[in-house]
Amino acid sequence: MAPFSKPETVLKQAEGLVSVGQTHAALQSLTEMFSSKRFRSTPLASLEPIMLRFIELCVELRKGRTAKEGLMQYKNIAQNSSVGSIEVVINRFIQLSDAKVQEAQEKADKAVALDVDDLEASETPESILLGAVSGDQSKDRTDRALVTPWLKFLWESYRTALETLKNNARLETIYQQIAQQAFKFCLKHQRKVEFRRLCETLRLHLSNVAKYAHQPHAINLSDPDILQHHLDTRFAQLNTSVELELWQEAFRSVEDVHNLLTMAKKAPRPAMMANYYEKLTKIFLMSGNALYHAAAWGRYYSVVTAIGGKSEEEMSRLAGQVLVSALAVPVGIPGEEGTEESSKGKGARLSSLLGLTKTPTRAGLLREALSRNVLKLSPDSVKSLYNVLEVTFDPLTLCSSVAPLLKSLASDSSYASYVPLLQHALLSRLLSQLSQVYSSIKISNLLELVVPLREVAVEGTGSYDNEQIEAYVMGCARRGELNVRVDHAAGSLTFTDSPFAAVEDPSSSTSMAHIGAVQLSTSEFVRTRLGNIALTLRNSITTLYPPAQPTEEEQQAKFAALAAAAQAERKALQIRRALVARRRELLSELSVRKEKEEQSRRAEILRRQQEEEARRAAQELRNKEVERTRKEIENIRVEEAKKLAQSLKEKGTLKVDIKDMEGLSTDNLMRLQVEQLEKEKKELNERMRILSKRLDHVERAYRKDERPLLAKDYEVQQANDKAVFEETQKARVEAHRAAHEQDIETKRRLTRMVEDFKQLKRSIASRRGEEFAKKQELAQRRMEEEKAKRRAAVLAEREQERLRLEEEERIRREQEEAEARLEEERLAEERRREEEEEAALAAAEQKKREEEERSAAMRKQREEERQQAREAALRQQQREEEALRRQAERKAQAAAAPARSVPEAGAWRRSTPAVAPPSRADTATPPRSESPAPKFRPGTVGGASAGGWRARLAAKESGAVSGDSTPARPASPVVQPPASPVPATKEEPPKEEDGFKTVQPVRKWGASRLGARRPA
């Protein structure tokens, strides 16, 4: 690898090589720079001129592969910092290639013009021989020799630019521009094969978007701007394919546009959709699909009418095309009403391209066209054609009536392409009408009826001879559109109308005969006979025996049941819809995932194949390059050996014969040259040593003389700086003082206008307030007037509606009463007996229910009284126990008073007298109160229970002597129910017996406890 040089040096070296005619060497020197490791760190300002010169050399030498490698490396460097530089280089590359193609075309034209020696001779012997051998003209051979190589290079330039710019969001704009330029190139030079390859390349790039989504600067198709760029490119692709008449590629382009439209979050522009549907009409017309061609015209007409801006003449022609395209759809073709799998296969695919939810039909297209007022806007000839085909029913004169109209349409370029389709539709309409009128018809009569169609001579239409008409009839029979038999012995057509045709042949269909039928066929009559009889019998029974009017309760019950059923059905339907929607989403996701996987797999296989081919081609190129380099190195080595020997011989250090250089070793020559170079190097080093020593002495002398002058120079510089600073400071102060005085003067002048400004502001505010109040009052008055008018009108309408409804209700009620009077008289007695029995049963049930409720109320009342008595007894028992306990506590406290130490004043303690616990044998455990006593009681600190066993024993003895001990409670106290159920109020204890006592404050809890334990 050559050592890295500066970019400017490399560019100058390349320019020098180009100036002496060594273009290949210049390109090689620039290419070697790209392989250097320091190439990535070079500034773009220095690289861009080198890239432009590199591109010029590649175009001049037609080195497409070398240009591609250089552009790839330059894109990797510049895509993060300067996208504009990449655009400049790519545009320059395309412009130079295009200029070369134009230059080659001009040379070819001149060569053809100058190639003729004898202007009077039409052909020369050489041209005759070349024409006999090759079959090409002279201009074709000249173009193939001069223009074709540059056309090929220009095509490779477009492909290289697209490969360089693909899958990068920052380069998306220039990518779309290059793609549209490539479309123009294919259209200008009529390159259909290259156009197909270009479309496949763009599809491959779009399919790889998801694959490279994780990379930096990846394309995000959810971005509206990027998606709009792709849509513009696909529409340009569609327009180019239509102009090149590549209908299969146009259909694929339509699919690409449709896929992008489904990804868009907002609706595309109407003009874009109009162009889309217009191209679809051309595609379906060329494919012969009359049904979807008419559907595309309908969609185009709806978009154009929504946009507007067309003249009456254009709208009339467009309406005529919409109506004629719908009339040109043959009767009974697949896709008519009754198709079982209309949403599958090809029909669903084409319908989705048109944005339709189901497959269009001929009748539906005609209805839609008539609803949009197309018939009124159409020309007179189209109106006449519609009346003959759709309104009138005359099979014998159908062809003769339509033939003049077809001739008039054939003369118009807008409708000439529909004449073959109209002839097919006319023939299907003729057979349909004949099958409804005749059971059999002679073939000769049918051919006579079709004679007017043969006279319409239009380019591209059939002659409608006997064989073609018979083939068409048999095709209709084979497809099940018409039940017909051909009898060649009798020379007749028999229209079969078996009552069991559907049973005999389940696949048969009479859709052609059903459309516009004047009467039902036998099979249709047999199929619907039982249903008609059942419907007639049901209507008769309803008339003879009208159902009885339900009561209001029954109606409400039925209505409630119906509402509940409807609600349940609605919920079930919602659940079913949610399940169906979820399944549809899962199926769509699964299909999309499978399609993406298949696309990824195909793309991966294609990528591997391309990589393998590129690797093989690169290996071959590398081998050739290595061989060429080896030969060049060998030649250079020989030349250098000769030059070295010549130079050494001229210097006198080498005594060899130049003519015998083949026998001289190159290593010896190199060794001799190295020795010579070493000698020269030593001499040079010695001279440099002497010069550096001399320069060192001179510099020391300069420094020595300069040293005394530095201090003086520093003082002078300080004085200058100080003077400059003082002048600057003085100027700044003066400027600030002048600005301050000017501001004060401005404030003084503006202060005089403040009062005037405020007065003007107040006057404007008051005037506008008055105007606003007047306008508000006027608006309020108008609103009230309009409300009154509207209220009066609504009340009048409601009154009229009420009167009308009352009159209708009265008439209906009188009719119903007149019809039901006889029936009510016959059933009156029976209804009366039933009502009496029901009333008796209801009275008995009511009486029984009242007795049960009364007994239940009495039982409930007794239970409540028992409960209240039990609660009152419990409360009484608790009050007695509380009184006994307090009495015992007071006695125990009086007995234990000498044993306690006197506490300090100001503190209180809860007093808990010691009460001897009753014996378990004598008393039963009293019931627990609703509010249990707390575990810790402050009053027990100084009480008898807190004084130890001596204090408790003294309290017990004092209680036994006094005879006031608490008597034992009985085991089961007697509960006396109170006289009234009202609960007794709770007694409030006196303040002295509330369980608390004011005592002296205790400083320490331990001291009081020790004092209580001392003996008295």
C-alpha cells in the first residue's frame, strides 16, 4: 500500500498525469487513496473536489464498478455530516453519463450523414452485403457501435446511484429523484427490459426496509413525508409503464401503489387518486376485463366530480365513457350477483385495488352510474344505446337498432375501443332475450339477426361468422350462463327450461336469463311454488282468524321479554363480532407475517446469489488484476534495472554493457545503487552538520545583542497601552453621558402626551362599550323573536300531528271495534266465567297471604319484645353488680386508709378497693359487661391491692369485723320483664362515686409504692 499523501497533493498528481495523457494512472492514484486508513479522517471540503475528479475519470474511461466502490466509500464517510455533498457527487455522475450519451448520439448522426459517398445511389455494395448478413440498417449498426456502450454505461450509472442511496432516510429525497430520472431514461430510449429490472430493484429496496430498520438513518414508512415520496415515485413508475405499454408491469405498479396507500395514515390527494384510477382503466381495458374496467371508470368519475374544475364538454365525454363501459359488460359473466366466493381469489384482489369491499356487478355499476346523473350528462348516442340495451325488449330488432349506434361510436376515438366489448355484450343480451321468448330457434334465423353486427367494420373487432357465433353460444352453455342445446341435424338451438334443471345439474346457472326477465322460468316457478302457497295460506288464516288483542300486562311482559332477548342477542352479537374481528386480525397478521417471511427468504436467496456472483466476478477481476500487476511490476523492474545501470555507468561507478542487461542480476544493480546512495547520504549529513553549527552560532549572537533592548521595549509598550486605555475610557464615559441626556429629553417630551393618551383611551373604551351594548341588545331581541317564531311553528306542527294521529287512531279503533264486536259477543260469557273463577282464586290467595303476613308480624313482634326484655334484665343486673362493687370498694378504701402514705396535693388516682373474691362454690361467674375494664388501672397504685399481702389481710379482717362484706350473688339471677317495652335510661353516678378520686401528686412511683408497704 502506498503511503498516505495529502488530498491536495493527490489531486495535483492526478491532474499532472491527466495532462500528459496517463488517465489510467491518474484514476489508479485516486483509487489507491480510497484504500488508505486515513481516508476516513480527511475533511470533506478536501475530499469533494477529489470525488468530482474521480467521477469524471470513471465516466471518461467507463469504469462503472470502480465508480460504484468509490461512491460507496464516500457515502459512508459523508452521510453523517454532509448529505448535500453526496447529492452533488451523484448528480454530477448522472449528468456526465447523460452528456456522454448525447455526445455519442450526435457522433452517430454525423457518421450516418457523412457515410454516403454517392448521394444519387440508394445503396452501395457494402450496405447490400451487410444488410444480407446482419439484417440491420446502417444507422442501427452505427448506433450499436457508438451509442449502445454509453447507453449501457448510463443505465449502470442509474443502478449504481440507486444502490448507493438506498435505505437511508437522509438520502431519501435524492434517491427518489434518481429513480424518476431513471424512469425518464427508460421512456426516452424505449428501454422496456431495463424498466422491468428497475421496477424489481425498487421493489427489492422497499422490501428490505424492515430488514434494515435497526440500522442508523433507517427509513420509517410511518413518516408521512417519506411515504409521500414513495407514492410519487410509484405513480411515476405507473405512468411510465402505461406509456411503454407494459401492462403487466403497470398492474404490479398498481399493486405497489395500493400497498403504500394502505400504509398511509391520511388520505392521499384527490388528484393522485384520479390519476391512479385513470391508469387502472387503461390496464383493465388492455387486459379485456370489462367488469373491473367499468368499476375503475366509476371510481374515477366519483373522484373527478368531487374535485371539480372540468368543463361541461369534458364531463359529458367522461359520463359517456362511464355509461358505455358499464353497458359493455356482458350479461351473466362471472362476478354477477349470486357468486358464492366473490371475496376470494382474483376478484377480491382486484376489488381491493379499487377500494371496493365486494366484487362489483353489472347491475350495481349501472345503478351507481344512474344515481350520479350520468345518463343525463351523456351524449345522445350513448343515451340511445342505453335505452335499446336496458329499457326496450325487442330481440328481433335488437342488432339492427344498435348497429347504427355502434358505427357512430366507432367514429369517436373516446368510444372506439368499446365497440368489441359492446358487440360481446349485445350478443349476450340477444341470446338472453331469445331464451325468454322462444323455446327453440333456427340457427339461420339467429345468424340473420346478427347480420347487422357484421356490417360494423371496426379495427380490432371480430367478423362474427358462423363458427365464432356457435363457439360463443357453446361457451355460454359450458360456463352455465345459458341452458341451450345445439341440434346440427335440425339446424336449431333449443333453450332448455326443465322444471328440475337445478336438481339435474346443480352447477347450472341461468343468470343470463334471469337478468331483465319478463316472466319466471319453469325451474324458478317450481322452486318457489311451495313458498308462495305457504305465504298465501298464512295470509288467509290471518284474515279469517285475527289474533286476539293482548292485555296491557301481557304486552308489557312480552315487551320486557323481547327487550331482554334483544339485549342478550346484542351482547352475543357484540361478542361474536369481536371474536370475528380478532380472528380476522390474527389471520391478516399471520398472512402478513408469512408473506414477509417469504419475501425475506426470497430476498435472502437473491442476495446470496448476487453476493456469490459478485464474489466470483470480483475474484476473477482480482486474478486478472494480480496478473496484470505482476506483468507491470516485471516490466517496471526491467526498466528500472536498465535506468539504474545507465545512471551508474554514466557516473563511472559501473562498468557493464547495457545491451547485455538480461544476463545482469537486478540484485547486484540494487546493491550497487544502495552503496552509491549511502555514500551520498553521508556527504549530505556532513554538510548539514556544518550548516546547523554555523546557524546555532549566529542565533546565539542575535540573542546576546537583543537582551539589553527588551526592557526598554516593555516600558514603551506599557506607556502606549495606558494611553490607549485612558482614551477609550474617556470616550465610553462621554458616550454614556450623551445617551443618558438624550433618554431624559425623550422622557420629558413623551410625558406631555400621557394625559391625552389616557383621555383618548377612555373615550374609545366608552364608545366601544356603548356600541357593544347596543349590538348585544339588538342580537338578544332578534334571538327572542326567532325563538318565539320557532316555538309557535313547532307548537302548530305538533298540534296538527296530534290531530292527525287522533283521527287515524279513531278510525282504526272504530274499524277494529266493528270487526271484533261479533267475536266479543260470542266469547263474553266464557270470559266472564273465567274472570269470576280467577277473581275467586285471587281472593282466596290474597286472604291466605294476608293471614300468613299477620301471623309472621305477630311472631316478629313477640320476638322483639322478648329480646328487649332480655336486654333490660341484663342492664339491670349490670347496674346492681356495679353498685355492689362500688360499695365494697368504698369500704375497703376506708379500712386501708391508715396504711397508705399521704400523697401530694393536686394529683388523682383511680381507687380500686380490695374486695374478697367470692368462693367459686358459692357464687356463679357474673356476666361480662359490654365495656370490659382496662388491664392497667392507675388507682390501684396506692390502694389496698397494691400494698402487699399484709394490707390485703388487714382489709379482709376489717371487713369481717364490721359485717359489711359483699354477699355472694346467686348463680342464676331472676330476670323480671319490665311492664313496658321502653328501655330504662342509664343512671348517671354522682360525682363522688364516678370511680375517680383527687389525691396529692406523687413525685416518684417507686417511693409511693415503698410507703404503701410499710407497716402501720
